[in-house]
Amino acid sequence: MTQPIIALENLTKTFRVALKPEGRSLPWARTWKTVTAVDAISLAIGRGEVVGYLGPNGAGKSTTIKMMTGILTPTAGTLRVAGRVPWRERRQHVAGIGVVFGQRNTLWWDLPVQESLDLLRHVYRVPPARFAENLTRFRALLDLDEFRFKPARDLSLGQLMRANLAAALMHDPGLLFLDEPTIGLDVVAKDRIRAFIREINRERGVTVLLTTHDLSDIEQLCERVIVIDHGRTRYDGALSELVERYGGDRALQVDFADDYAEVAVEGATLESREGRRAVFRFGRGVTAAALIGRLSERYTLADLTVREPDIEDTLRRMY
Amino acid sequence: MNAYLALARASLARQFRYRGANLAGLITNFFFGVIRVSVMVALYNANPAAAPAGYDLAKAVTYLACAQAIIGWVALWGWWDLVRALKGGEVVADLQRPIDFFGLWAAQDFGRAIAQLFLRAIPIMLAFALVYPLVGPADIGQLLIFILSFALAWFLSFTWRFLFSILGFWVTDGTGFARLAIFSATFFTGFLMPLSLFPDALAGVLRWLPFAGMVATPLDVFSNALRGPEALVAVAVQAFWALALYALAQATFTAGVRRLTTQGG
């Protein structure tokens, strides 16, 4: 990897939270507890990557993103985004990034979308020609014309997210942070947003860091995933390897051609049986081919299906 | 175009969209003004001798008409935009723009104020001028001082509103602070009654506080109650407080952001 665009080293964030006083005590008497939201996370993200940042609620995803966008200062460790320390050079930093939080609108609520975009052109000092170019491109990719002259408050959630995505990219940021960009959207709206993210990554080399609970987002967009839990990195690598490494058992579903009193096969355990159908689980040490071979020696088979564990299962096992 | 100018212009245009609210505000401000002026007229008629030397009824009536007209310009009674943005967390989006936060909000409020000048201040003054004999700046010099003082009144009021609103960085809901600030503004600015009618000792103190510059100073200049050197001193006090409150606002904001970034929203 050449010079990473995001580099975290032992990044840590702790918060002080007030505990409810127990029993009878004075109303202003409070005890404090230190909560570690992000616990010594180190990672590097290269230019042009699309990285999925996963973890259960409260794992520290948003806290990490807020530090990267300059909204939170770390308690310890170092963080550089495009060579800058985000919170120390907040204004220069935010000029080079785009941020979209799902369910949160950053456009002027009662202004037509187009006017908000025009205002952002001035705020980010985008050259007029470049702005016009971007606008044309995003109008096509996000179908902005459907609602461009309506105020943000009149848009559907899907339209609002499309408008916010356009707004986040008008100033050509090299880095885009997306915090649950497809939350609450229908399938069609989700697809459209995913297609757009793919397109701007391919076309402009925009680096994308994406948090989501919708694993289809990850499957369709990210080659690399980072999984965190309790503020620590649990996994950082290729999506395919995640399932291989943590996915647990695969399943083989067999439909027998005859009624057998007992079915068993070496290397797999019987999970369930219903009529002529049986489901076996088997680990990484056995191949499906070997199992099928053994089964067909002993029984007459009608049909077979092999099921890979999906990411959802994998994550459930990890959390 | 400059970003601040663009923001002000968009905000100005936005004000013109709320026709119903503007009309309602205009009517309310006007009729409350009529009541206040009527009370003042009754007081002067009941005991003409009690009026301070040189402060005649025309000045007092002009002052009250202006006080009603300036409501929309300084917006001291009911400006919740920033309080709400802090409570709702939209402020985070503002912090992610490469622009000075005070400037961002000031520009938008200036656009709002300019719109209110045309939608409220001028119509109210015209309406009062039809009903009552008003006085205006005595000469061109007085008029120029008034314009300066009037502009500073907006800046002071905005900075004051900005200040109490950003206390929301420290509390979950800044509404309480805002109410306290509105209450204090009503009394100390000279909105209720010309400072000239206050007891001398109290008026003397109030003239040196930042609040007089938000309402009383431009009104006294307009109605010629403050003239020449006296008017210039009053404007200088406004300018002093404008700088002081601005510095305080920026420092408070910096502290607020530090709290937000260390302790979270």
C-alpha cells in the first residue's frame, strides 16, 4: 500500500459518564465511570479502497468515524487523515472529505435542494465550471431532477439520502465517510445508492469508509472489511476470508431417494432430519465432494445442496 | 460570490416564503405598539410636568414606534434556530463545513434581519407615521450616526443570542438559558420604556451595559434624544461591546467545541 489516506495507530477514546447515584444522596453528588469506546485500534486504509466498517451497536464504529471526521478528539494514539490531524486542522480537513450520516440531513431544511447545493459551492469554493460538471454527473447518476427544486423537507428518505450524497461530493473530496447510508431505505433506493457509491469509487477513485448493518451493502461494495467489537479490532481483511476464517460449519442438505431408518456419514454431524430430507454440518477439514462420495456409496440420493455460512452468521458468531 | 454573502442572500430569500408568519408578526407588533403609545400619551397628558426636560411626547412616541419596528431586526424575543440546532445535533453538520461557525450563523441571521427590515420595520414605521406625529433624525449627520448605530444593534443582538444559544454545548437543552436571556433583554435594552424615562442612576448604569446598544441607542439617535457628541459616545459604547461580545462569543464557542470533541454529543 502506498501512503495510506487514513492511518490510525493505537487510537483510543474514553468517555466519562455519570452514574446514577445509588440510594439517598444529594442530587448533585455524582460518581463517574470511564468508558472505553475505542480501545487501541490500529489500521491503515489506502487511496481508492472501499472498506466496510462493521460491528454491533455500541462497538465504537461511530466514535471512530467521528474522530476521523474531526468531531471527536482521541484520548490517546495517533490519527492522520490525508496527512492531517483532523481536529487540529478542522477546517482544512473537512474541506477534503465528504460525510453522509443515514437518517440525518445536512442540507438546509426549507431551501430547495438546488439552492443548498449552490450554497455549498460557495462554502467549499468549488470553481463554477467544476461545480457544473459535477452537477451534471450527479443529476444523471442520482436522478436529482426528480426533486432538485423541492425543499429538503418535502423529500422522501431515499431522495434525501441521494441529495445528501450529491452534496457530500460536490467539492470533489478524496474521502467519503458513510455512516449507515442505506438505513431505512427500500430495496430499490438501496440499490441506487450502492450503484452510485460503486460508480464514484470507480470513476474518481474516491476512498469510501462505510458502516452499515445491512450486509448486502458490504457484499456489494466492499472487498475489505474491518470488524470491531468492544472498541477492538476483531478482523481486518478480505471479505471472502472473513467467512472462511470465522464462518463456522457449512451445511449439506440431502434428499434421499428412499426411506432409511438411520442416516450417518463420517466427517459430518446430523443436524436435522425430516422425512427423506437430512441436513449435515461439516467443518473446514472435510470437502463437500468427499462427503457426497461417502453418502452415495451407502445411500441412493435424489438431490443435494451445499450451503456456505453467510456473513450474517459469521458476524453473529463473532459478536 | 463570497460564501457569507451567498448564505445571507439565501436566508433573506427564505424569509419571504413565510408570508403568513410575517403578516401575523407585523400585525401583532403594530397593535401592541398602538397600545403602548396610547399609554404613553395618557401619561403625558395626565402629568405633563413629570416628563424629563427636553424629552417631549413626540420623542417618546417615536421611541415606542421604533421599539416595535426594531423587534424583527434584532430578534431578541424568540430566536431558537441555534438552540434547536445544538439540541438536535445538526451543529455537527455545521462543524463539518470549512467555514467559520460564527460567520456561518451571523451571515444567515443578517439575511434574516435584512428581510425583517423590509417586511416589518419599515411597514411599521410607515403605519405609525400615518397615525402619529413622529420625529426623525434632525440632519444628515444624525441620520448617518443612526444607520451605524442601527447596524451595530443587529450585530450586538446577534452576538448576544449566539452566546446564550451556545451554552447548549454544556447542557442538554439550552432553552432555559434562552428564556433568561430574553427576559433580561426586555428590561435592560430599554425596549419597554425609553431609558430617558428611567431614574437617572439606573439609566446611567444601563447606558454603559451592552444591552442599551441593542435597542435604546439607535432609537434615541433616531428620535434625536441623543445628539452630536452624546450620540457618538453611545455609538462608541456599542462598538466597544460589539468587539467584546464577539471575542467572548468566539472564546466560548472554542471552549464549547472542545467540550463536544472530548466528551461527545
